[in-house]
Amino acid sequence: MALQLRPNCEYCDKDLPPAAVEARICSYECTFCADCVETKLQNVCPNCGGGFSPRPIRPSREWRVGVCTAKHPPSDKRVHLKYSADEVAAHVARLKDVPAAER
């Protein structure tokens, strides 16, 4: 199963196309832009509490038969946080000093 490659930052709604190098994901594929991860979330996923990694780039060109964005298209469903900015800030403040590997 391929990653969903969600099309936007769940916090600021910035577009994050499949080749976006600033896309970050947690282990549940929660998707945010690098700016929000660094400045607002401090590497704390507001949904699960985990950390973030750069989202891999899905090739647009079919380097191997059947493997590219045309054959495995990214999601077009925009996802938004279900928590308020205040709830996110409190969650981040509680976890930001705990290393991601220990959360």
C-alpha cells in the first residue's frame, strides 16, 4: 500500500503536492508543512504526539512499470486539524521537551 500523500498542511492548509520537499509526516501520515512543524508544532504531531519526518517524494515518471503518481495517484482529500489552536499549543507544550523516540 502506498502513502496517501495528502495534498495540504493540516494546520495552515498550504498546498503540498507530491513533489513538495517541505512536506512532513508522522507515522500515521498526518501531514504538515516544514514551517508549521518547526515554528508551531515543535516536532510534536498535534494528533498523535509523535514526531515528524520528511515525506518521501513519489516519482511522477514511471521508472518502473506501474510505479508513479499516474498509477498510484496522491489523495485529493484535504485534511484539517480537529483541534483548536489553543488545544494544539497546550498539547505541544506538554510534549515538546520529550524526545520523539520516547513519546
